[in-house]
Amino acid sequence: MRSRNYRQEKDPKLLERIRLIEQTDPEYPERFHEYRRMPNSFYVLGELPDPKGPVVAIVGSRACSEYGRTQAVRFGKAFAEHGIQVISGMAYGVDAWAQHGAIEAGGRTFSVLGTGVDVCYPDNNYVLYRRIIREGGGILSEFPPGTGPDGWHFPIRNRLISAWADLVLVVEARLKSGSLITADYAMEQGKTVYAVPGRNDDVNSQGCNRLISQGAGIAWNPETILQEFGIAAEDASVKEMIPDKTHSYMKKSVRKGGENRERTAEAQTEARPGTRLPKKWEHADDFQKVYGFLNSDPQQLDTLAMLSGLDLPSLTGVLMQLCISGYAIEPFPGYYCRS
Amino acid sequence: MFCRVLSAAIAGVEAFPVSVEADMGDGMPYFAMVGFVSSQVREAQDRVKTALKNLGIALPPKRITINLAPGYIRKEGTRFDLPIACAVLEAMGLIAPEIFEDTMIIGELHLDGSIGSAFGVLPSVIEARKAGCSVCIVPMQNLAEGQAVSGIRVIGFSSLRDILDYSQGVIPEQEDGERRMRVLDYDVDFADIQGQESAKRAAVIAAAGFHNLLLMGSPGSGKSMTAERIPTILPELDEEESLEITKIYSVAGLLPEDISLIRRRPYRAPHHTVTQAALCGGGSPPRPGEVTLAHRGVLFLDELPEMNPAVLEMLRQPLEDKRITISRLSSTCTFPAAFLLVAAMNPCPCGYYPNINRCSCTPRQIQIYQSRISQAILDRIDLRCEVMPASYEQLTGRQRHTEKARSSAQMRAQVMDAAEVQADRYRKLPMRFNSELRAPDIERYCTLSKDAADMLKAAYSHLGLSARGYHHVLKVSRTIADLDHESVIKESHVSEALCFRCQEKLHSQTGKPGVQGGG
């Protein structure tokens, strides 16, 4: 028996906000008339994407890697910071992280669901679902309220994600990924497609790399895409990324909101260096060394011990410092990567 | 004529004295057995009658009544054959009553008069000593086991004929007890494992503080190999512990014939299809299960999520109380169960997560797989370690950093040191290891340095440590500090404990299983 992993919204205050938008309504997006296979009507909970502002769709693998996660958050944040609305499918992995990043940066984000607008699937994303609505975004669906998840709903809702977007960004995709369906619809609808490049041997990046070879734009940093919308932004990726030699968690005083216990990307970025504290630390050199061996791929303790040549007690000491101060994270127990 | 000899029955892992009374009187020839006996015990009359006949002793045509007292406890097993035969021989006047004074008798009879082995000889001999007996008569096969008890003379017999000779003052030739006292070495060693430094380190910490350990890793990464070697680094058994374990194995009938006292830490690895009764003990009368057989040793549960959840949940009580109580219609028994739990699991159904390139599971599958282990069980596990498959260089022993894999002897030396420190610290408490620390004692014994306290505070707020996780980390860092002979817990001890902490949620809070956070 399949266990139920969606959640039906029960809050009457929320449910009464569900609206049906017909083809004849002024709110029905004008451009939908130009595309093929558009629904005659759809449901919305919350707001509709502002047709005057730019909209970017961020889609990607559900089983995303740490790299996919950080990139999704990074792009989602960058767009939100520059007033670009982010639309996605609120699935596991890239979709959810991109929307999460956008919300964290104070942006508006929209989810096109393969279920009714009152059904949150997967249920893990319920917190996100409520936040999207609360923070001025919206939940959209062509399926009537109460519709549960069904395999065939998801590929077809992808045409709506691309239809609402001005540009589609694929963060991570396998060769047979649903995200590539979104990219296909986007091209059919005449939208620009960007893909985040990845390593050749990462199955999660092969779909993106193939898109690039087929002519998709290379999303090597968010600014490239911002420029598409005529937004000139300075390249934030050039900033110094190496931690200084101070006793790292001494920096907690410079952290904003120490009570914020979520390991959000925002909190981690805020913890990045900038303030130097005078206190020197005996393991400072090891600190640099271990950080140097960390990358976006989570690595196991033994691997790091072998690379760095440190014994376990010193290595664990350094790693915990890095984690606490936000330079590194432990995405899976016993595995470490850069935050 | 009435006469009485002493024997013992088994309840749980303890014995209690039973007096076997025989009376021979006039009346219709009859052989009656009373005293709340099971059918196994009732069969004794036929074995006794036939064995006597085959020794050329004819039972007189009299009314023979056998009573096993106390009559309110049910008696099981075949261990009463020999005492019944002895009582009958006494009643017939073939053996003088003073021969079996202050003597406990245990043994099964075969039809030809030879004596077969019995379960639970060790606890019976201990009980005999307690009851003030000076001699204990046991089957020859159980002699080694009986001789483990000092302060009482244990004589092995192989036939009822020898008993008759004994009554004439001839003591049968005893097998050499010395030969049987040999200490058996473990046939595995940590030196067999190349690499796996973090798993070995976790094993040392687990062994030193008797912390339960969860090993996670892909198939073939060496989880079972590591678990199997943990008994080899546990502190050596002292006399009392040896006796405890031997009693259990004696009652379970699992004691090898040539071993007098078990001196190796037990290692039990039940298959994941194990039933509730097999794991925790059961049956009527209750018999010890795997948790009891692993007493003072290691209970290894491989493929933890594949186990029946109902069976797994039964571990809660023994993990907490170090013993298990089994209630059955006939009796209620409490078995000791102070074991070190070593559990192993794959991170996902296919086993390769978090290697996204090899893992073929969906986020949902991983979540379901990992959530099969309840929070209650995870709460009782202090340490968690990731086991990585060894690289080719490690396998072939050509690794750059470690010239030679550390052996069990080296690791045990470390563990013994830490055990001594703990024994010294807890000498006034009814406990021996850091893992047994209760919340009020934690504050008292886990003194943190300023830096360590800062780090723990930072970890509490930034690594999502829970209150329970905080206590786990404190206990484990106490053990790590003990391994370093430090009385105050330092920052490095805390950080290592944090690295090996068993997280509340096993699956990632990021990546595959979607967003957990948010407002």
C-alpha cells in the first residue's frame, strides 16, 4: 500500500480564497491565448504572478545533489533580490529550494501544482506552501481543488510553469528528467532557456549539459540572467570565500539573529567572513587546509582525513568549527561540504 | 522407608533447591510421582525403572511415591532423573542415607544407566553452595562447568553404576579440570580491517563507554566486519561477569562441553527476521533470548530498517533497564540484558545514498526507509558512524597515511584505560560506564572547560542539537575525555562527540527529502 504523502489544506480562511480564473476573465494571462494546449480555466490560491514584472521559472531534479541545492537557493535569492518573480513546481529538491531561496530573500514566488491548489504535495513542503501564500506569492493549478497527486498530472503542469515564465532556468536534470519537459515547452512557447552547467560525470548534470550543447544559455552566475532582463548587477561570486584564521564561532556576535536555528542559506552566508577578530587559534592552519579540501560534493570523514592527513580528533574539531560558524554543512550525517 | 535427596530446578537464570523425596511402602505395586511436575519430569519414572533393571536391580513390588518439593513451583526438564534414582536406591536400602547428606544431585538418566548432560548446572552448583552443600554430583559432561564454582566439591559421574560404587567409597576418575580452564582467544581482529579509521575510532569510543552504536554505509562497506570485532576490544571480563554469562549459556544449553567459564565477550548477530520471542526470550518456561545471550557483550542488528518494527520496539525496555522481564502463564522471569547494541543499516533502499550518481532511490523512498526506525530507538543510541567502502589502496594495504592497521590489542589497551578511569569515578554508584549516566549525574560528572562549553552552546543553537542530543554528546565527550585521561572535557572532545552524534532525523535536512525548514 502506498502511504499518503500529501496534505489536504483544511484552513477555511485559506480555502475561501481559492478563485477560479476563466479564459474570459481579465486576469487570465493574455499570452496564454497564443500558446497551444492552454487550459480554459485555472485555480489560484493567493496572488497571480504580476504580468508587468519579469518571471523566471527555476526547475530541476527532485533528487538533487548538494550542488543543485546550493545553486537553486543562490539563483532563487538573486532573482528575488532584484524583484524577479520565481515560479516553480514546489516538488522535492531543486524546485522547493529555489522557492525557499526566493522567499528568504523577501521575494514573491509561485507554485504550479500537479494537484489541486488546496493539496500540498509532497507534505514535507507544507511549511513552504504556507509561506508562499503568506508572503504574497500564489499557488496555481489547472486541477480542481481536492485533486490528489497522479503521475500524469506533473508533466502536463510543466507547460504552465513555462507559460507563466519569461525565462526557464534548469538547475539540475538527469537525461530523462521532467525538467527537460519544461524546457521543451519553453522552447515551443518561444522562451529563453538557461541551464546551470555541471560536471560530466554527475548524472544530475547531464541533462543540463545536453541542453547547453543544444543551445541553452549557460547560467554560470545569476548576473548573466539578470542582464537578460536589463538588470546590471555586480558579480557577487567574486567575493572572498576563504575563512580567516580566527577562532570561528567567536564570530557569533556578528551573526544576525542568533536565535534563528534554521540552517538556512541566508544564515550561512551571513556568517561568511568579513569581520576579523584578533583571537588566534591553534588549529588555524588546519582550518584553512580542511576548508580547502571541502567542495560542493559531500565528502565522508575518512576521505577528508586521508586528503588532509589530519588525525580524527583534530579533523573533527576543525570540521565542527566550520559547521558551527557556517562555512561548512553536514548535509547528511558524517558527510561534509561547503555551505 | 522414607528418604530424601537434594536437587535443584531452574527459574530464569537462577536455580532454587528442590528436595526429591521417595517413600516405599506396602500396598499395590505402584510408582507415583507428585509435586507439580511437567510431563518431562514424569517420564523420569520409566527411565529410572528401566535403568535400574538394566543394572540388574529389580524394583520391589511395593508402593513407591516420589515427591518433588516445594510443590507449588512447576518443575521442568530431565535433570531430576538421577536424584530420583538415588532416592529410590536409598529407599530400597541399597545406599546408606548419610552418603547423600549435604549433596546436591543433578543429571539425566539413559536406559542403560549412563548419565546424560543437563542444562543449568552452573547456577545449580552455585545454589548448592549457597544451601550449604559440600558435594555436588553432576554429569561428567558438565564437570568443567560445575568446577567453575569454588568452595564446593563437584564430582562428575558418567553412569549410575559409578553412583553405587561411590556409596562404597570409590570416587570415579575425574577428567583433568586444568585443561578445561583455557582462555579462548577471539578469532577476529581489528587488524584485519584496512582503513575505516572513523569506524574504528567510533568502535573504540563505543567500547570504552559502552555506548550503543549505529553504523551506516553502503553494502559491502564493512559494517558487519566492524561490529564483529567490537567484542575483541571490550574490557576483559572479570570473574563475576564471566560467571553471569556462563550461567545464562548454561541455562540456555549453549555452553560448549569443554568450557568451564566463558571468558570471551558474547557476540550475537540475529538475522533481521528474528521474532519477538527469539530476540527477547520467551516460551514456557521462559528461556533467554538474544538480548540476554548478548549480556555483557555485543548484540549486532544488521539491516535495522528491515526488522519487524514491533520486534525492534521491544528493545526499548532492555536498552533502558539492562534487563528484560518475561511473563508467562507458568512463571515470570527476569533475565539480565546489559548488552552493547551495534546496529547497522544502509542509508537508503539501494544503499548508495548520498552518492547521487549511484543512488536510484526517490526522496520519498529514502524518507520511508529511514523513518522505519523509531525515534524511541534512535534516542537510545549515542553514537553514529558512517562507514565508507575501503579504497583499493586501503584494501591492498598500500595506503599512504596508515602503515599498518591498528590491532584489537592496541585498541583494547585504550579501552581498558578508559574503563579504569570510569570505574574509579563511579565506584560509589551502581554503574560502571558513562553511557549509564542519568540526567542529574551528567551535570555532576561531565565538567566542561570554558571553550568546550562555548562550543556546545554554539552547537546547540547552530547545529540543531536537541536537549536529548545534548546529553548524548555530553556523555560521549566524557568517554572521549576519559580515553585522553583528561578529567575536564575539552573542546576537542566535544567536537569529536558532535561528529559522531546520532542525529534526531537520520535523513538529510537538505537535498533529497525536500525543504524541512521554513517559517
